[in-house]
Amino acid sequence: MNNKKDQAAFHLMLAPSIVFLIIFSFIPMFGIVMAFQNYIPAKGMSGSAWVGLDNFKFMFQIPDSKQILINTIVIALWKIIVGTFVSIVFALLLNEIRVRFVKKFMQTVVYLPNFLSWAVLATVVMNIFSYEGPVNAFLGWLGIDPVLFMASNHWFRPMLVLTDVWKGFGYGSIIYLASLTAIDPGLYEASSIDGANRLKQLWYVTLPGLMPTILLVTTLNLPNVLNAGFDQIFNLYNPLVYATSDIIDTYVYRVGLVQRQYSLGTAIGLLRSVVGIVLILSANKLAQKLTDYRIF
């Protein structure tokens, strides 16, 4: 009896989340039909004319579609690769700190950007790397001409990757720190007796112990290849760098809301979602094969 009451209490606690999910995730899915219509707001979804797959055909005929897809994949892959590498290196370095106060202080400092929105961080980044900002002032002190970091197609992609890594590497290192604590201390003692120094212990004990976690996290990040980060790019980019920074999400925003081509924007978003589902299912299979772990 008590067990049933506990279960009822748990289900009651879930109720607000379920209602939120239904209202903001499931009900809006009915808007998918706009991708197959010539949607006119005055007529609504019930009165707009059906056009079949015309919006999808037109989508592939847009001259910028290939460049937008390339931008999305390149930016997302660089974020995954650099972000994973920096998180692992930071976790390894933090694990070597033996002073508890210093370790906690370092963790707090690097975790902080993760809890700030891109609306705030974008202002900080643009001020630091502006034409008259401290970075260009330092370059001028070295005798180097100022660089338009935020208006240069050459520099903007590296800026996106570096600022994204700066925001997330501390939080991303948590899972690797947790994995480090799971490595058997006896392996370190045995390697020390065999004469291994800290570098050899890192190579032969720590990294092999981390490898399943690295493979799992990397595999689970694969579905994010089409999610290059709308919030970050929307707050940082400008028309001068559209050629290298415009991704699917920002393009859908401009086409769907700014230019009011609702059907075309919905078609692009729908195709992105379908490809994302395929990537998630593929990553799930890959994670099961490599690490014997599956999400569902």
C-alpha cells in the first residue's frame, strides 16, 4: 500500500514536466504540415493550399543551401573535436592538483561560463575582440595591425569554436573527472613499483581507463553534427560573415520568421530533424558496438 502511495507521489511530481512537454514539444509538432503547404497566416493551416514536396525541392535549389550545410557540419565537428580534447586535458590536469582548495577554486572558475547565456557572453566576447578591444590593443603593442575578428570570414569560425570551448570545457570535464575516480588505485601502485613515472602512468593506466568514456561521449555527440549552436552564432554573427557562419538554424530563423516564408522554414527544419533522428539511432548503435552501452 505504501509502495503504491510512493509511486503515486512520484507520478504526481512528474505531472508538471509531462504537461510542459505536451504543450511545448508535442502540440507544436502539428505545425509540420506547413512544410507541405503554401502557408498563408490569414488562411491558417486548414485553409492554406497543399503543395506536396515543392518546398523541399525548392530548398535544394537555393544557391546557399550547400554552403549552409557545409558551415553547419564543419562548425559542429570542430566544436566536438576541440571541446572533447580540451575537456579531457583539463580533467587530467585538474586530477593532478593535490591542494583541495586550489582544485575547488579552479573548478568554480571554469564552470561559471557554462551557466551564463550567450546573450551575456556574446557581449563580453565582442568587447574583448572588437577593433579597439584589449586583444587588438595588445597586438598593436606588438606592432601587429588590428584584426577584425568578428567581421572576418577567416577568423570567425575559429572564434566560434574557441568561445564555445571556453564556455563548455569545464562542465564537460565533469564526466571525465568522475571516470578518473573509478580507475583502480592498485594499477597506479603496481605501475609505480615497476618504475613507471607519472607520464608513463598517464599513458598506460589513465588514458586506457578513460577510453570507454571518451568513446561513449564522442559517439553520443555525433547527433549534434547538425546542431552547431543557434544561440551562440545568432548573438555573435553579422551579414559580413554569413559565408562562413550561417548554419541551418540561423537560416531557418531568417527565412521562416524574418522573411516570413513559413512553409520553407518549416521544410528545412523538418528535414534537419529527420536527419538528426537518423544520426541519433546510428550513434546509439555505434555506442552499443564500441562501449556496450545504449541510450534506449
